[in-house]
Amino acid sequence: MFSASALISTLLLAFIVSANPIVVRDNLVHLPFAKQVNVTGIGHILKNDQSRAAALRAIGEARASGKQLQKDAVISVPAQNQAVTYVASVGVGSPATTYSLLIDTGSSNTWVGAGKSYVRTSTSTQTNDRVSVTYGSGSFSGTEFTDTVSLGNGLTISKQSIGVASTSEGFEGVDGILGIGPVDLTVDTLSPDTRSTIPTVTDNLFSQGTISANLIGISFEPTTQEVSNNGELTFGGTDSSKFTGSIAFSPITSTSPASEFWGINQSIRYGSSTTILSNTAGIVDTGTTLVLIASDAFTRYQTATGGVADRNTGLLRLTTAQFANLQSLFFTTNGNTFELTANAQAWPRSLNTAIGGNTNSVYLIVNDLGSNTGSGLDFINGFAFLERFYSVFDTANRRVGFATTPFTQATTN
Ligand SMILES: *[C@@H]1O[C@H](CO)[C@@H](O)[C@H](O)[C@H]1NC(C)=O
Ligand SMILES: *[C@@H]1O[C@H](CO)[C@@H](O)[C@H](O)[C@H]1NC(C)=O
């Protein structure tokens, strides 16, 4: 028989479990994904990342001021192919056609048709809206449909709104995007229905009861091959087999335009005492390859590391002797500090030639955002960061979480 206090603590435990969606392990949708490095896209990584940063800032500023984005004003450099991409297989229609979609936390429209054409089935319904989105690395426009979308584990979402591209630019090698950013980023992407948001895949999994929490957990792992299947996107909760310790959360920053994305406040220190970036707002983004920091912070990082700008790759280059002295970077957000080791600051050496570098140099993954501190978007924690820390994008509680993983301290590079 239960004693009253045992019963109360059992009830309390049950309450804690159900009140904290993070620990609910059932009803999760696991979507594996693969990393691809495009060997022919030499020298493009930095330019791609910087043009994406400029586009994200312009999109965020337009949204924050309630103005429509001047689409042509966004991109100052021509669209280029993505050099590094993370793609997941997503089914659309019934029977489903499978598309390779980029996973993007910096945009929120899901669309197909860049590569493989859309195949209409009995579940496909064309809406009255046109759709158009501009990214740092490309754009697409077409028609909005609703259709059945299937994700890993055979789970389906009915009546998911998806874009079907009639034209697209900058997305060679993939079929479209799985947009898992904040839903407000879909405002102004439809016409004539410009004021509506388009519920994301995560929103619909939650509202249709398939997942019990409106959040996503993402696991990337460092890779040393051009193609590898080591990523996992979990809808509805976190996968505790992918991280160590607990998840530390930071609220979405109130600083615009970072606040329009998965934005947080963060400071960065080099070694024991060199401040690289004082506490300021920036974003966490799976669509950015590198870790980008404001130009003044990048100058401090370059001085601290002794790196020289390498013309071929666009990255900072170190000699092996300099690399041996490289200190960790410490990222502090909401009182929690995450250590990006010297090894984690190095581009994978087996991929040096894939980005136009030479075999024996060390190239650094930290680079220049292209604007000074104080812009409201002063850093981007891209893949190079996310490959070392598990990340959680919690829509319901407007916060971003990080946890260490078995790869945080790994010396794979
Ligand atoms: C790789 O990039 C080149 C141009 O940079 C492009 O022509 C090619 O289609 C891309 N390949 C893949 C598989 O993305
Ligand atoms: C982030 O930094 C800004 C500017 O210092 C500050 O106003 C804000 O309270 C901080 N925290 C959050 C959650 O935005």
C-alpha cells in the first residue's frame, strides 16, 4: 500500500514529469539527416555565410519594423551554391515522393521542387496563394499547396502547407528546404494572403497531437568525410542518448533583429582572460557553416590566434606551431559557459582540399560576420558550433538550449 507521502511524491513526480516536456521521451519523431560537402564549391564557404548573415539581418530588420522586405536590396553578392549542407529525406504526397531537403533553423517555409519536381497525388491541394522567399544563398518562388508530409519513423502530417517551386536559384543538389525557424518568418511570404503565418512542420506535429511538446532537438556530429549520416532531428523532445549532462537554456533575446530568429545573448572569451565579444545578441543557425563574429571581435580573435587570412579558402590559416598554442573559446549565455576547444576551432583537415586549402595547414572556423558590434545581430553560432553541442529549439517557451555531447572535447579535426 502507498503511504500518503509516497502517493504525494508519486503525484508530484508525475506532475513534474508532465509539466516539463523536456523529459517526456515517448511520442518523439526522429528524423535522421546527412551532411554533404560540395567539393566543387571551392572558396565559397565564407562568402556564402556572410551573404546569408546580411540577408538574415535584412529580413529580421524588415520584420521588426513591420515593413515588407525589399527583395532586391537583400543580396549584394550573386547567389551561390551551398558548400556544406545538411539534408533530410522527407516524403510528400500519398504515395509519397521522397525529397532531399535542407534543414534550416533560419527560415520557416517548407518547400520542394528545386531539384526533383513535385508529384501531385490525391492528397495534394493547390491553394490560391503564390509563395516567394529570399535567402542569403538563393531564392525560390512558386505556388503554395497543402499535402501529406511524412518524416522518419513513418509518421505523417496531414494538410501541411508546402511551397512548390516554379523557379529557384542557389539550391543545386537539393530539392528544397525544411524550414524549422520561428513561424513569424513566414509572414509576407504568401500573396495575396500576405498577413498570414504558415504553420511549420513542428507546429502541425504539435497541433495534430503527434508530438506532445512544440520543440526540436538537433544532434550534429563532427565529420571528416564529404558525406556522412550522423545527424538527427527530434521533433517533440530531446534524445538523451545524444548529449551528456543537462540542457542549459537561454531565453530568446529581446534585441532586434536577432529576436526574429533563434536569437540569444552571449559573450565570447579566448583562453582564460581575453574578451573577444562582450555580452550581445546574435543567433543560432543551422544554415550557416562557420562561427561568425562581429568584425571588431574577429580582429581581436585574429590577433589572439596569430592567424593570417588565407586567400584560397577565405579562412584564417595557422601554422601547426600556432595551432599547438591555440586556446579554447568560451561561449557564455544566460550564465552557462560552453567550451569550444582548439580542435573544434579547426576546419576538418581531411576536408582542407575540398575547400581549396592545402593538406598541411590548419584553417579556423571562426570568421568575420561583416559588420561591427552593436548591429543587433553580432554573432552566428553555425554548424561548426552545433557539431560540438546538442541544441534545442523550444518554440513553446521561447528559448534555446545547449548541452555537451560525447564530441564536445573530441579531437577529430
Ligand atoms: C556543387 O557546386 C557546384 C558549383 O559550385 C554546382 O555546379 C554543383 O551542382 C554542386 N553539386 C552539388 C551536388 O551540390
Ligand atoms: C539581452 O541583452 C539586452 C541588451 O543588453 C538586454 O536588454 C536584455 O534584457 C538581455 N536579455 C534578453 C533575454 O533579451
